[in-house]
Amino acid sequence: MVTGDPFEEEPMIAALNLADKRDWTVDDVARLPEDLPYELIDGRLALTPAPLPIHQSLGIEIVLALRANWPAGYYLATDQSVLVDHRNEPRPDVVLMRREGANRTPVLAADVILVAEVVSPSSRVSDREDKMKLYSYAGIPAYWIIDPLGDRITFSQFLLSSGGTYHCQLQAEGLVTIDQPWKVTLDLAAWTQERDELREDARPDI
């Protein structure tokens, strides 16, 4: 039965009516089907398409690199919602958080130390503009962007300044080692080789 409230309908019907609403809040999205892939950015609901396997793999590589030397007291998650305010609940590819804030979802932005986004064709602009503004507004100390769309996979490290905006600390390709939030080594050259081999082995589209 269809009622006046799309959230009271069957999940499939509710999903079809998402476009009818223009100003979303975190209370609204909390009532959506749990398996719906969404982000809430400045009151706009964005449904995210399923990423390519290489996108998922890069998220795993980031987690492994961060875990290699991590100290006690932290926790890592992929594709994790972060509560910023009542109109913003992004879903970064990788979230590094304080362990005491990890037993809830969405996690609170105040408990987040670092977020990382792997760029996809559909997120090329938002990752470098909307997301950067949102994460700095949330006070998240570090933001990483891993871009696999060019000839070589690149890494950009942004750190929060005292003025509350991000400054670019590093842009790199190849093998890179950084010391924040602790010593982390990213083998971008190996990731690029894996991506290129995957493309070579790909079956032609049918």
C-alpha cells in the first residue's frame, strides 16, 4: 500500500521515490533500507554505484598500509558512514578512528583521525572539492586522495591547518613513506602495476 510517507512504504518503493525529496537530514537517511549505498552531502542524497574491484582493492591496500605500524587505540573501517552534522553523513572509502568511538554507526567525526577516498570517474570532482570542504569543516585532521585514473596511481596527503582548511602536504607516485599519522609506506608503483595487469587480463565487454 502506498502512503503519503515514502519511508513507510516497502523498501523498493521507497528507493524509487528518493528523487522526490530535496533536503535530506541524517534522521531521514536513518530510515532508509540498511543496504542502500548512500552518502548525505549538504542535504543532498547521493546513491553511489558499485565500485570496480580495483577500487575496492585499493581501499584494502590503504588499510593494510595503515595497520602495518599502527599503535594501540585506533580502529580502521572501509566504506564507513561518518556523522558530521544533521545534513552531512559522507561515506569515505577508508576511515581511521579512535577505538573508543568505533562501536557505533555512523561514527562521529570527532572520533575520526583520517579519511581516504579512492577516486572514481563519478567522484573525480566531488572528492577534491565537496568532500575536501566537508572533511575540513568536520575538523578531520588528515585527508588522503588516491587517484587510479591516470597513467600512474597517485597519492595526495592533505593536513588540517590551524585555520581549519586543508593544505597539501605531499603529492606522490611510486614508493612513498610518510610519518603521519605514523610511519606508513604506500607502494603506489606496485598498485599501478596490479591495476595495469588487471586491465590487460580483462575479458572484452560483451
